[in-house]
Amino acid sequence: LVLELNQVIIPTYGTVPDQQDLHTPEWVDFDDKPDSLFFSDGQRRIDFVLVYEDESKKITHKRSDRKKHKRKRQVYESNLINNGLQLEATRSVLDEKLIFVKVHAPWEVLCTYAEVMHIKMPLQYNDLKTRDSAFNWFSRLFRVDENIIKPEQEFFTAPFQKEHLSNFYIHDKDTFFNPATRSRIVHFILSRVEYATKNNVKKFGINKLLDTGIYKAAFPLHDSNFRHLSTDPNCPSERYLLYREWAHPKNIFKLQPLDFIRKYYGEKIGIYFAWLGFYTNMLTVAAVVGVGCFLYGCLTKDNCTWSQEVCDPNIGGNIIMCPQCDKVCTYWNLTITCESSKKLCIFDSFGTLVFAVFMGIWVTLFLEFWKRRQAELEYEWDTVEYLEQEEQVRPEYEARCTHVVMNEITQQEEHVPYTACGKCIRMTFCTSAIFFWILLIIASVIGIIVYRLSVFLVFSATLSQHISGTEAIRKYLTPQTATSVTASLISFVVIMILNIIYEKVAILITDFELPRTQTDYENSLTTKMFLFQFVNYYSSCFYIAFFKGKFVGHPGNPVYWLGKYRNEECDPGGCLLELTTQLAIIVGGKAIWNNIQEVLLPLVKNLIGRYSAAARSEKVVPRWEEDYHLQPIGKLGLFYEYLEMVIQFGFVTLFVASFPLAPLLALINNMLEIRLDAWKLTTQFRRMVPQKAQDIGAWQPILQGIAILAVVTNAMIIAFTSDMIPRLVYYWSFSVPPYGSHSSHTMKGYINSTLSVFNISDFKNASKPFSPWFGNQTTCRQVYRDLRYPPGHQHQYEHNIYYWHVTAAKLAFIIVMEHVIYFVKFIISYAIPDVSEKTKSKVKREKYLTQKLLHENDLKVVKKNMGKTADKVTKGADSTFRPKAE
């Protein structure tokens, strides 16, 4: 392939041609046709637009720099013309410094590069009979009207070959290559044409010219204004249809016209919206079950016996709790946590267990059905063999191929950018940089923990004094709540700041790695970014769920951080409610931040751009200039959109046992996200260069990894973070003899039995509270359920038999739940094939037709030629060996 590119795309690597040998674009004036997508002759379609500033009118750069830039640009445009492209230049209507160079690819160029790029083109209509789904009548209610956006005709396709041109379905040469394919071919050429040679190293590609400022922009054109139909009858106004039938808020409950999106924007954007739409549809089921479990918790909270005991003045009112910090904290009454215990009953119920098991199965169904849907799209959008045939080497990789190695398979020399030792050094450096940043995040998490420990002391000492006269506020604004909320807000700010910094670092590291193809580049960057985001977003949640309140000792012998800060304790109801608060703040704050960043930012920039062009409303502006004033999509395209959704997917699955409403919130957000992303693409951004994509790339294994981890995390949340297992053990074992005194299984007495007793005389001087003890009581109760023997027992303050029963039950629960769910996941994965039988039939039929139409025709020609040759040989032999008598 590299040899082929050297011969076809870049014919020479010599010195830059002389000035008199340079080809220049045709110069024309704007013809006052704002919606035209053609050259001034009205025949040649504009496939790409290059924008630059006239060097003679620049005043900000040195004269020598301006001359160099102009020279490189002239050489580049001349080489474009040498490669068969046609160029036409027009000066800007609004800014005389700007020059727009319109690029057109003729038929011969399109055919040549379609064969080089192995682009699949239609052979004949798809003649396989399709069976309508039983739910087709129902889905039709949510589809786009077929009279407005007509369904795409299905074809069998094959990689294009010029020598078999007659075998392809060519109804019209002007429409055989659609605008998206034409733009992709032209961008392929633009990325590989050279503009200079320095020290025998060629410099080429539009990306480098954009980075150095020689060109200000390069983009394909939108085909119309999104607000109204094009006035040019030759323009299909697909952008207007996409805005009206896809991006407009009125279509929030409509299905997306995926084939139309793919036709206009390419497969890469199409597969993203297909995945996002499929994920959103699957969230509907999860949201319904989650709301059901939440309502179950709301309906049964009044029957929550342990919460009633906390709020009962005769039970909780008589229980005095030990201080939660050293010296400055005071004794407090259990009834203070009455409101939080009521809320906890909603989330920490039997419905939580049901929902956690359901989500473990749901995520498997989602991934398996998505594989089937993805396989259908791969066939329908001609990307089944894309990675093996079509994807080209990145220009940045080609430019660095200076080392020669021997290919073990072909036994031929080939060029690579670095040796094996150089590759090892690069990988070592990149891996070290990634681990450094992950350690930096962990350090920030430790900083937040230290903040929690130190600020809790302050709130405990001052908060109760400031609100002592307002009992209603005191119920809700406890030291634990104030610490949790402020720490969550600070954690969110730290997360956002580290995100901004690390995004740039990850791109620099990936550029240094120099991946071979664009897919390799994006997969490498995806892995780095997700590793960082995983630690950044989820570390605080993991801390609250699995570490907070787990290693705290007991009042007489607390555990200290750094020898100074006493470890955090959970509320009597556990840390589940705090985990829910943390999730709500991070997920909600992240959604708000992303919407502001993704929608308002380009909107404000475009408004400023329109306002700065004072004469804009007074002049007729061409289509290419309208598009130039839109925002560029960015080098990474939809990378951040995927990242946002995958992080959300992690929150929905990893910690769903603590917040069953998460799928509902995600569903609402995604329904808006689809339309906001669509609105942004169609109205605020330039048209993206259409790109091929076989699947969602590295995000697929990441989703599978999250799905596997989600089973473990939810099982551990139920076992260690919630209070479900201790309650079940008490109900079935310790409420009745021989351990309990009740005649039947009950939850009565649970609170009194599970809060361990501590003698206040056993406080050490370092932790003894300043506040005096009140009443005649000589003991206080532990805040957390550590289940220890009371003072005076021969094993006082050691773990009792109840503790070991609960620990065994937790471990048994995790093992059973994981094995059951993993077994069900295995059965589901085995039962649902990745590719449906219908898609397999289409693939086989296409291969058969390709074999028949292309290869068998070649065989007939060979046989025909061989037959003529055999006849000639036979005739020659007859004349040579004919008897003399004759």
C-alpha cells in the first residue's frame, strides 16, 4: 500500500518546482448565488474548501515569514492540481484579506482514489426478501415520515475497481459518488500532497498547513441553510431536513433517521448516534424497573422498624451516642439522625437487591443486543471488512518512516518510524506519564479525605452552637451532612480542573506514541483518557462505598490518619446515603457542566462572530463563507461525546445499588443529549469530514469491562455499604432464641442490639471530650455497627458472635450473587448470537455476487484469450508437423 501511495499520490519527492512551473487556481468573482455548491460554471461540484489570508495584506508577521508561507501554499496548490484536482479561488465578501479556494475532484480522480482506498460501491439492488417485524406497526409511529426522508435503497456492494466499471450500478456519474464519499476522497488527497522538502524529508498534508497557520480552515460544505430549503434546485437540502426531522426539539420522542445521518455525515458519526440511541432505548427498561424499586422503598419506609426505633423518643431518644471526634465533639442523641434514617429506608430496601441483580442482567442484554445491531450496521453501511481493506496509514506516521526493517512475511524491506528499541523507550515513557497522572489523582483524593477529617472537627465544634435555636434546621444540617456536601463540591471542582489539564497531556502522549492508523490513534487515546477518568470520577465513590467507616477502631482505641486525623465514621444507617449524595452531585454537576461547555460555548462564539461582521446582514454571503464562520468540530471529533456517555454508563451500572433512580436521570439526560448533539452538529459546527468506522472502537471492551466490574461493586455495596445483611442476620438468627429474646422473627430491638456499648471512663486523655457528661448514664453507644462485646465482659470491646455471623453472611452473599449473575450472563451471551441469521445471509449473498460479477467475468476473459492462444498454437503445430507427401 505504501508503495502504491508513493506512486499514485505523491509522484515526486524532488525539490520544489520553479515559480514558472507552478500551477495556480482559477480566480473568479462571487456570482451572487448564496446557496450554490458549484464552481462559477455551475457544473463542477465543490468537494472541499480551503481558506487562507492574503499574505500581501498581513501586517502581523515578518515579511520573510509571509513569503515562506505564500511559497509553501503555492507549491501545495500546484501539487493538488498536478494530482488531478481542480481549484477555483474567490475573495471573501465580508473580509478582503480572506481567500476561499474551492476544490473539485473530477470523475477520473474519484475513480482512481476510490480504487486506492478500496471504497465499496453498489453492484446491484439487494434482492433478498425482508420480513417485517411484529412490532413494525408500533415503531412506525415513532419513525420519521418516509415522504419527507425517503428510505435509502439497499445495494450489494464491492470494493471499487476501474477495470470492472461496467459491473457497478452507475445510474448517473454525477451521483455515483455521493457528496460524503467525494469529500472523503478529496481529504485523503489533501492529507498526502507535499508542499516542501527539507533535508531530504518531505513535508506534506493539510493538517500541518493548518497547524502552522498557512491555511486558516479546511472543510466540506453544508448543502444548505438549516433554517430553509436551498434556492438552488441542484442542492438536496439534506441539512435542512436533518435539522427539521432530527435535531429539532419537537422530535425528542422520534426515532433517528440513521441512514440519512450516515449519508450526510459519514459512518463515524452515524455509528455514534446509533449507539447512543440504542443505549437510550435500553435505559427505558432500566428506568422503569428503577422507578418501581424506588416507589417500593417509598411505600415501605413507614414500615421500616429500625427507622421507627431511631425516631422513637423512648428508644432512640434514650440512646446517647459517643463523640465522633476527639475532644471538641460532644455526646449526642440518636434521634438527630431520624430524618436521614427515613431517607435511607427508601434506598436501603429489598428493592435495592432486586434492582442490583436486574442491572447485572440488563447490562449483558444491552451489550449482546448492541453487538447484533452493530453487525447489522456494519453490513448495511459497508464497513464489514473496513479495517482490513480501507483504512489508510496516518500522514503523521508516514512522514516519520525513516527506518528500514525486513518484513518477516514478505521478506521485503519496509519503512517504519522507529526501531524496536525506540518503540520500547516510547512505551516506557508513555506508561510512566500515565501512572504519574493517576497517582496525582489519588493524591488529590487523599487530600479530599484529609479535608473531610479536618473540617468535620470544625463543623462538630461550631455547627451545633450556631443552629442550636433552630431545631428544624438541625435535623438536616448535621456535621456529617455539611462535611459530605462541601467535600463533594470540592471533589467536583478538582475533577473538572484535572480533566482540563489531563486532556492536553493525553493528546501529547498519544502524539508521541505515533500510532499507525487513525483507529489506532483513537483507541490509544481512548484507553488513556478512560483510565484517567475512571480514577478521577469514581475514586471518591469507591472511597465512600468501601473504605469510609470500615477501619475506624472503637471509641477507646480509634484509628488515625497520618498520626493526627481520626478516621471517618459513617452514620448509624451506614454510608449508603452519603454515596447517593456524592453520585447526585457529581452526575448532576457533570451534566450541567457538559451542557454549558458543549452547547453554550459554540453558540456564544458564533454569535460573537456574527456580531463582529457588521456588514454581514447587508451583503449576500456565499455558502462557503457562511460555513467558515461556524465552529470547527475539532481533531478528536465525537471522542468527548463518547467519553461523557461511557462515564455516565459507569455511574448507572457500578453504583446503581445505592441510587435506583440513576437510569431514569440518565434516560432524561440522553433524550436531551441526542437532540442537543444533533442541533450542535447541524447548526453550530462546520460539516465534519465524513469518516468510516466499523464499530465504536475501544469503547466496546471498556463497556464490557464496566459490565463485569458492576456485578462485583453492586454486590459489595449491598454487602458492606448497605445495612441489609446485618438486618437479615438479626431477623433470622439474633431476634429469636438462643441469641434473642423474641418469640418470633422480628426487627424489633435491632437498633439497641447492634449499637455497641462503650464505658465513658475508658476514654483516653487524647480523645476524651471537653463537654461534661449529663445524666446518670456511664456508657455511650458506638455510631457504627462494629458489633463488639460490652464493657465488663471477659472479651470486652472485641468482636462478638453476631459480627462473625454477619461477616460470613456478607462473604457468602457476594459469592452467591456474583456466581448467579455471571452464570446468567454466560447463558445470555451464549444464547444470543453476535450476528443475526438475516445479516449472515446478506453477507453471504454479497460475497457470492462479488465472486460472480467480478471474478468469474475475469475468468471468462482469461478462458477466451487462452482459447485463442491454444488455437494459434494448434494451427502452428499442424503446419510444422504436416507430412511432406501432402
